[in-house]
Amino acid sequence: MSNYAYVIWIPLLPLLSFIVLGLFGRRYIRTASGTVGALALLGSTVLSLMAARQYFFVDGKTADTYRQIIPFKFEWLHFSSQVSIDMSVIIDPISVMMLVVVSFVSLMVHLFSLGYMKGEERFATYYAFLGLFTFSMLGLVLSGNLFQVYIFWELVGVSSFLLIGYYFSKPSAVAAAKKAFIVTRFADLGFLIGILVLAFYGGTLDITELIHRLSSPQSPQFLAMASAGFLGLTALSWALVLVFIGGAGKSAMFPLHIWLPDAMEGPTPVSALIHAATMVVAGVYLVARLFPVFSMDAAVMQLITWVGAFSALLAAIIACTQTDIKRVLAYSTMSQIGYMMFALGVAKIDGEQGLGYMAAMFHLFTHAFFKSLLFLCAGAVIHFVHSNEMNDMGGLRKKMPLTHLAFLIACLAIAGIPPFSGFFSKEEILTAAWHSNKLVFGIGLFTAALTAFYMFRLYFSIFWQKESQHHNDHGEGTVSMKLPLAVLAVCTIAAGLIPFAHYVSADGKPLETSIDLGFSAAPVVLSVLAILIAMRFYKTENERSAKFAAAAGGLYRGAKRKFYIDELYLFVTKKIIFPLVGQPAAWIDRNIVDGSMNLLATVTAAVSNRIKGLQSGKVQAYALYFFGGIAALTIFFIYLWK
């Protein structure tokens, strides 16, 4: 399919910007680095939109099904007659959708950063890292080979480490970068083992072929995985659980979520990029990419459902107590990713049963716009008041009218208020949960109400509550900061109106869905009530919230301390792993490994010291050795002749 050959330039343009800015940015094009990076992303975004138009409206559909297209493929490493690592590009509904989302949001972040990061000493380095991150994410969504996915998966981790730790002179930023890197590395180990198990039994690393072999109950590969077992689970279950662990780490699902709030130490536009449409949805994309295989194991699907539902609820409760606006948005991201995960978990592969799959992808799409808008608005507010704390804000609606309007639109969208985009995608998720599991539906409904509460708690605390005492010279920000807010606000309003089910579904066929006004009443009414409660508590200065926190007692304190999960990790690490594993390993390394090498060196030195006289440099000694050797040989041969 050579007519899609241009797609390869979508990830290559950010890679080129990374190379150019990394090599020459700080010395030769420092002030123009942002423009170079933004132009590269503009090119990728235009090409992504071209690919979406061509695929969805020109030649992507055969009969009533969207087909899979492989425009680019070559063998990189060959292992056996079947298993090889191929570098390939895959074009299908979810990869095309992700191309548009990732490139567009990254472009908005590049533009916003032109004003937000202006004057930074490492301005060129920042844009180089953004280019590397975007290249890694675009490469991940286009990968047609499972090990190729893993390569880009790790590149996403490395580039996020660089961006989170951008302010490397701050100890907190360094600690946050290391925490994100270490936590996701443990999860990625599970992903790697899962890939190897799938490749061993499936006989291939090619995603399309692997899905074909393992999604048929009659195939020999599926039967082999279903019959092999360990500790009561089949090989298929183990492989899928391990792959899901990798996805849960990247998507900050419980209990691998602890890196996400600390990642807010990076620049705010980075938070918009990592926590809106890219890194944190990589786990959702991974499960969606292998969904036909996941759907073959009901137990694993239950695991995905409950991990997603619990993560959504836990994060929403914690978000109600946080005072750092970026941390509120971070926990909000975790909660919304949980929504996507449990939507995938309740889905099946065929027809109307695939509603959860479509709803998860739809929410991923709408969430990218309103969450990136929320983070960029938070960046504009922080840029204005020079603080992340809600207590330092208030009354900013008059001084920041565009930011105020954009933030309000995004809050209404995430709260699920019609006709904003979040309403439509959340409606589909709750409908899918209702038809599959009433308890999960109840958790989703309660979480939706909590979401409306904590988001409008944030909104009223920033833009209302008290008169603003803040004054600065730069106002609301530069044009490059305002333009992305306006564009993303329009997208947040319009994205929900797209008939998404016609383009993305579990089986590639258009899915007919409709809004049930009677069903929608409960979530909308609950969200409105939650907004009214937030208004009463936070629109004006009062003691209601403090009194409620005191009445909640231990629950509030536990939520504010994130239920002590970080402390639990520190206890396990410092009191169990370090003394029981780390210290013995250090002793073995120091005394056995290093000791054996030191012993070898000591013996070698002693032997060489004893025999060094053989090469003293004295000619008479060498002559004596020579004639002594001749005499010894003569005696030896005389003895033999006898």
C-alpha cells in the first residue's frame, strides 16, 4: 500500500527535530528552537489528518469493515522460521485515531511552550526532549510487531524521565524522575516476560498474526496456551496478566500509580503532554491493540475491570483533598484512565457487546482534549500567580478571562455535562457497565459525581472565592499561550459530536449507538448536584469545607495522605527489600564477587613478584639460563638414548 508511504514521516519529523535541536540547538539556533520543534509537529499533525481522511473517508473500508493496512515492513532481526522482529507500520482505526490525538496535542503543547518556557536556559534542550517523546509515542502506536512496541515503549519511558527531570537542579524533580523510571521499569519487566511467553506459544511477534493465532479457540497455538499451566493459571492468563502489568504501570493504575503525582515536578506543558493523550494512555492502547486476545480470557478481563474501577474511585477520592492544582489534575487523569480500563474490561468482541471497547477509545479521544486543556490552563494560572497551591489563588476570572472560560468548558466536559464532549463518552462507558456489571456501573456513577465535585472545587478555588491580589506585567500570557487554549476549548466542545462508533469498534464494523435520555438523567443529575455542593463550599470564603474535613476525620486525613500508599512502598523498600535483599546482595558483591577478583589480582601479583627475576635484564644471567637449558636438554636426550 504505497499510497500510505508518507505515514512514516509522521514520527520521523519529531525525530529529526530532536536530532537537530539536540546537536545544534543550544549553540546555533537557541532562540528559534521552539519554532523548529513546532514546525516539525505541525508537519506531523497535517500528515496525521491526511492519513485519517484517507483511511476513514477514502479507502480504509471494505464492505462494512475497516481493514488493516501495512504500508511499510522490513525484517530487522531473524530468530527462527517464524519468529522475527520486524520494523513495520500498521494502519487501522485505533492507530489512525491515536496518530491524530498524539500529534495534535503535542502541537498544542509545543505552541504553548513558546511563551511558557521563554527565557529558559535549556530552551533548545526542552524542545529536543519534546521531539524525542513525541517520536517515541507515535512510533509506539504505529508499531506492527510486539517487540517493536516494546522498543518504543521503553523510549517513551526514557524521554518521560528526561522531561520530568528537566529541572535537574531541583532535588524534588530528580527524585520524581527516578521514581517514575523505577516504578515503570518494574512494570515493564512484566510486559517483557509477557511478550516472550506470547511469542513462545504463538510462534510470532507480529501483532496481526499473533491475534489471528490466539483469538481462535480452535487454533493449535491457543490450545497449547490454554492447556499449559502454572500455579493454577494457564499460560495464556499468565502472559496477558504480565502484559497488563506493563500497561498498568504506564497508565498509573493501582497499585503502580505512585509515580504519577510526583511527575508534576516537570514543566506544566510536559504534564499536559504526558498526562493527557500520550504516555498515560499507552496502557489503554496496549490492551485495546491486543483486545481480541485479552477477550479470550474472562478471568483477565475481570482483573482489568476491577483494577480500572478501583483505580478510578481511589483517585477521585484522593483528588477531593489535594491542594496542589497539578496534583488534583494528576489524580483526575488516573481516575479517567481507570474509566477507560474498566470499559475495556466489560467489553466483548462482537457487535453491540463491543460497546465498552468503543466507549474506552471514545473517552481516550475526548479526554485528550479536555485534560490537555485543563493542564495548559493550569500552566497559565501558575505562570500568572507563580504558585501551584490553590490557597494562593482566587478571583482570577476577571484578570484571566480566556483561561477562565477555557477552564470552565474543560470542567463541564470532564464532569459529563451535556453537550460537552465528556458527556457523550462517559455515557457510553456507563451504558456498557450497566449491561455487564451493575456494581461496576455503581462505582462509575459515584466516581462521575466525585469528578464533578473535585473539578469544580478546583474551578471555584482558582477563579472565584476571593478577590485577586495578583499583579504582573505579562498578563494572561503570550498569543502562543492563548491560541492553544482557544483551539482546545473548541475541540472540547465539538469532539463529542463526532459519530465515533462509526469509525472505531472492537470488530472493525460501524457500531450503532444512541443516547438514552432516561439513562443519562442519573449521571447528569448527580454531577449537577456535585457541582452545586462544590459551589456552596468553595465559591466564597467560608468555613464549610474545613468543618466537613474535621467531621470526616480519619477518612479525610487518609485521603489527603493518599491513604499512605507511598509510605507503604517506602516501608517495604527500606525495611524489607533493602535489608533482606539489598544488603545481602551488596555483601555478596563486595566480599565474593569483588573478593574473588581481588584474590586473583593478589595471587597474580605475588607470582609475578616471585618470577620477575627471570627477566632481570642481566646478560650474564640470560647466558647462564641458556647454557643451563642446553645442558638439561643434553642430559634428557642422553637418558632417552639409553
